Amino acid sequence: MLVKYSVPLGQETTSQSVTLVPRLEYSLNLLNNIIEILEEKCNELKESNKLLLLDFDEYNNTHLNAIKLEQIIICSLDIILHIKHRAEHISGIGSIPEVLPVSIHMIRTVSAQLFDIIPLCSQKLSELSVHLGSIVLDSAVLTKARFDFSQSNKESSIILDEVKLMADSKLSKQYPNVDFSKL
């Protein structure tokens, strides 16, 4: 599925944005494709785990693994949705180095989490991180931006923790009989 995006890059010259716009549009399309895969998997797990609402056994590894898998997928989906929201706030070439570096670290984290669970999604996330990384570097060259990778890693860790808490909260409401601290 291809979706058309209008990515405004401000008052910069055409030669500056010509190489960035198609890559950014491709990356946003790839991001939407990843979201579709995760939403489908999330719905599938939610449906298959409905039985656990009534008959959850905290000592049954199958039950624990089913909930843990759903937790990973919901958290991954929420992180990717957060990244999409950030990417939609790119308002010009100068905002790219401010918006995307934090997202790249989060994408790589989600990719690693999904490597054994949904290999295709993990592969697409790896591809996305490469594309966004090249866009960040090219935009930084054009805008003479500088990066503080330590600060970027701190920001992404804080966001990852917040999103995980929100995902756990969703699951706690969905499965009130499960103690998520044991997972």
C-alpha cells in the first residue's frame, strides 16, 4: 500500500530537499507498513488470548508466554506509533536533526525485540533505521547541525520507559487477574 505524503521542508533550495523528500516519504510508507503488521499481530494475539480472561493460571508457562508476547507486541506498536507521531511533526529540513535521532534508537530497540517474534517486521525496522539515519546525516550536513548522542540515548530511554508503562497499563486493564510484575 502506497500512501502519498506531503512533507514540507521549508524554504530550502530544491536541490537540498530533492534527495531528502523521496527518502522521507519512502520511510513514512515503510513505517505505515510496519504499523499494519504490528496491528494485525496485536489483534490476532488479543483474540487468541481472550480465553485467558477467564482461565488465567500464573503458574502455566503457556499462559505467561502468551501474555508476555502480547505485551511485547503492544509495546512495540505503541513505540512505532510514537515514532510516526514524531515524524509527522517534521516541519522543515532544520527540524529533521531535532526529531529523528531519538527515533532511530527506539526503532533499533523494537527491531531487536521483534527479531525472533516477527522477523519480517524486524527486517523492515532495520531498513527503516538505515533510511532515517541517512536522512538525519544528510540533513545535518545541510543545516550544519550537531548531535549529542548521549542526550539522544537518554531521551529515547525515557520515551521507551514511558511507552512501556502505558502498554502495561493497557494490558492491566485488559487482564486484571495478571500480575505484570511477574512477567
